Amino acid sequence: MFRLEENRPGAEMDLALAMLRAWLAAESIPERRAERAWLKKISPICLPMIESALRADNAAIHCPE
């Protein structure tokens, strides 16, 4: 999330992959209820950040300065 906030190239994909890996790990072990609860709280924050960064990247590609 910090890399995305700093507008680092590729940060949106890195965050998306990290979230996906976290979901897979949390689902694979039943004792990881705390991780699942955290992911349910953080995902609604991360997903709009990723989408916004992707839209900004697409806008920059289609409308170069």
C-alpha cells in the first residue's frame, strides 16, 4: 500500500498479488481466522486504490503530457 501511495511503478500489481497470496494462505489453514478478518477489513481499502492507480496509468498512456 505504501508503494502504491508513493506512485511507484508496478505497485498496483504488487499489491494485488500480495492480497491474493494472503487470501490463499488465510483460506488454506482454518486457524487463520484473524488473518481473514484483517483481509476483510483491508480489502475494501486496497481494491479502490489499485483500481484508481490503474485508471491513472491508463489515462497517462492515452493522454501523454
